[in-house]
Amino acid sequence: MDIPWADRLALFQFALLAALCAGLVCPLLGALLYLRRTSFYGITLPQFATAGVVFGFVALPWWIEHIGLGGLSVEVALSDSHAAMNYHVAWAAVFTFGGLLWLDFLARRSRQDVGRVAAAFAIASAATILFSRLSVVGASFVEELLHGEVLGVGLHEFETLAGLLSLVLLAFGFFHKQLVFVSYDREMALVLGVRVFAFETLLTLITGLAISVGTMTLGPLIVFGLLVVPPLAARAWSRSMKSYLILSSAFGVLAVVLGVVASFELDLPLSAAIVAVAGLELLPGLALNRLRR
Amino acid sequence: MTTLLQLSGVSFGYGGKPIVAGVDLSVDAGDFIGIVGPNGAGKTTLFRGILGLLPVLSGHMRRLTEAVGYVPQRENLDAIYPVTVEEVVEMGAYSRLKSLGGIARADRELASACIERVGLTDMRRAPFSSLSGGQRQRVLVARGLMASPKLLLLDEPTSGVDRTAQARIIELLIDLNQREGMAILLVSHQLAMVRETVRKVLWVSEGHVLHGDANELLRPENLDRLYATGEPKSTAKA
């Protein structure tokens, strides 16, 4: 490509800003998922969100006919998914929260965590494909969603994403100590009278919210990549919880910035480039751990 | 004597089914009590019930002080968390967080004092996971002290640590009990340590609780009978 950098940045400004927001916020939530040993949730829940988005397309004709969607016709809503974004985010949220509550319910009944989450991932993936067959948008749209057409993000999507992720960031900033505490030592928190259920619910809410809006806007690949990989890369360098959270977020933002550069310079798909760069961030930590041994 | 905790005919259990029943216990300021008994006898159930983690199924429990510190088993804490000694101890003040700010200056100072009290000031910025078992246990005692407790409850405080570390922990607990008049209630399966350290003992066996003087109830000749029948040769009421 020989388009000047400034023009590319201007052209894709909303997409890049959206990716930066995700790079800042998703690793913070991913850090808690990792510490709670539920990193697989970071892979499975975006798949639930994807299934929700695709189900939204299945239900769209019925929804517009019986409930209505701000005066949109079925044709407009189908041809321009931006116009019906809030509708799709809502379906992504319904499926994400449903998946999260289901996994939490099963976790309380059984300790077979990995198998349970893997089964949920398989079911959500199958549901996504089946819904795509039932929807009028078809499998090609789902392919596009799965690969994450980040560069197509417009102003409205960015505003929605930035608004909701700001809420998540504020909640995390205000309550991160309590969220860490109820994860680290739930029993002690109960003994001290900390509102454990309230903080566990808050963590579920902000995780579900970030995954729903992130998946709808940027696609599942970038969301689960940023939830899982930067916190893993940051762990090797962290000697305190404070430094761990800061580094996780910093690694997320760095992955987005370098991923954008790699994508533009090498003409690579943006989501995959960001996640690949995040993967490279693991290497220095692995070397450090080897040296420590 | 100020009574801090009183249990009258209390039963604790899971799913409405009592595991320990008919417990009578009074903990006064300055008491040093050990909860002992065979594995699976209900020690942990009794301890969790006293902590308020299990509902009282029958009888009455009255906690007459809010100043209760708790020291869990260190094995329950996952080493994957990159927390420092200071961060772990400050968690003892998290019930007082006002959400919008960090930890209060007074609580920071209290955390420093508690860390100093357990002799780990030099290691306050060290990762918790890098410490030895004994040092970790002292950190958890420091966290328990963040409640400025009149009653300190400890779950297997000397389990899995070497003799030197065990001696330091016991020395610390005796000091807290004797110098500061703190009532201490600990669960342990280390009978020799309990006999040498505490004054009163609760022997939990098959859901029932016996009270007694530590030296009397945990005499070797009594222990054989306790394990065999759940009854001592002679029982003193606490």
C-alpha cells in the first residue's frame, strides 16, 4: 500500500481508537480471569457473544415485524449492521451473560473446570454455525465476524464501545482491590463482612459487558486475544498486584499499537496482527522465567 | 473476665444436616484455646461455624465483639497471584475501603505496624509467593491483626512448617495472648504443640465436643482412649 500513514490513520481512526480501548480494558479483566484460573472463559465467552450476534440476525425479521427497531426496515437492518448495532450488542450481551451464569452455576456444582468450559466453547461454536444457516445473512457474514473486520468500525460503533468500556474501566478502577480480594481469599472477605456476592456480580457484569460490546464491534478474535495473552505476558514481570494490572494493560495497548504498524506495513488483517504481536510479547517473559530457574 | 464469644447448645453443618452438635463454649479475653480431634471429626465445621461461614442450625451463638481476626490456612491462597507482603496484609483493611479511594493512611500505618509486629518489615515489598511457609504464616497473622482483634481465630497455623518456623509462630501467638490479652482460638492436628501451648482444649470427635484442660485431656494415656472411644478417662468442664 502506498497511502501515507497520516491518511491511513485518519481513514481508520475509529477502528484504531476502538482497538486501543479494547487493548486498555480487556487485559485488566483478563488478568482477573487468569488469576481466578478461568482464562478459558476469555475464549469461550466471546464465542457466546458471537452466537448471540448471529442469533440476532435470525430473529431480526420477526423482531422488526412484531416489536420494531426504531423504524428500520428488515432490508436496511440486514444490509447495514451498523444501523442495528445496539440491537446486536444486546443479543451479544444476552448470550454472554447467559453463558457466564451457566458456567458459574456449573462451577459451583463441579470442579471439572477445563472440560466444562471446553464443552461450552464447542456448543457455542456449533450454535454460531447453525444460527448462521438459519439467518438470512448467511455463513459469509459469520466468517467476516469471526475474522474481525476491525477496519470497518465507524463513529457510532466506536462511541458505543468507548462509552461502555469507560463504564467498565471506572468500575474496575474504583473496585479493583475488592475484586482482587474476593478472588484471592473469598473466605477471608466473607469473614470481614466484604460484600462478596455484590463484587462477584460486578465482576460478572463488567466482564460480560466488555466481551459483548468488544465482540460485536471488533470481533471475537481480538477480544479473546486481548483477554488472554497480555495478562499472561505481564505475569512474568510482575512483583505486585498493582504492577501486574498496570503491565497487563500496557502490554494490551502495546500489542494494539505494534499490531496496527505490522498490519499497515505488511498488509495483514488487523485482528490477527494484534493477537500475533501479543503472542510475541510472551517470549521475553518465557526467557526471564528460564533464566530464573 | 470479658466474654467475647458464647455458644449454647449450638449445631453446625451443611445442607441442614448437623456435623457437630450440642456445642457449649465460652471464650473470654485472654483465653488460649485449641480445637483438636481426629481427621473428619468436625473441627473445620466447628471453626467455620464460629467464623460465621456456616449457619447455626440449632442453639445460640453470640459474638460479643466485632474485633475478630482470622488467619486461614496458607495453602488456600493461590501462589499465582503476584501479591506482595504489604498487599496481603492491607487486605485485612479492605472491609473499611470507601471504594473511591485507596486504603486510608491510618490503615497503611497499621499494616506497617502489623508487619513489624510479626518481624517481616524487611520483606514488606517481597512477593508473598517467594516466602517460606513460616514467613507466609506470619504474614497471614499480620493480616489477621489488621482487625485490631480481641479474638484471633487461626486454622492450622503451624501445619507444614519446620520446627524453627513453628517455634517462632507459637512464640508470636503466646506473646499476643500474654502481653496484649488477645483471646486465641486455633484449630490444629498437632497435638504435642497444642498441649504445650494452649490452656483449654476442645476435643471434637464424631460430631461431639469435649472440653478440658490441655495438659489433662491430651495426656498420652488419655489420647489412646480418646481416639478409641471418643471419651477421656476423666473430663473437666470448661
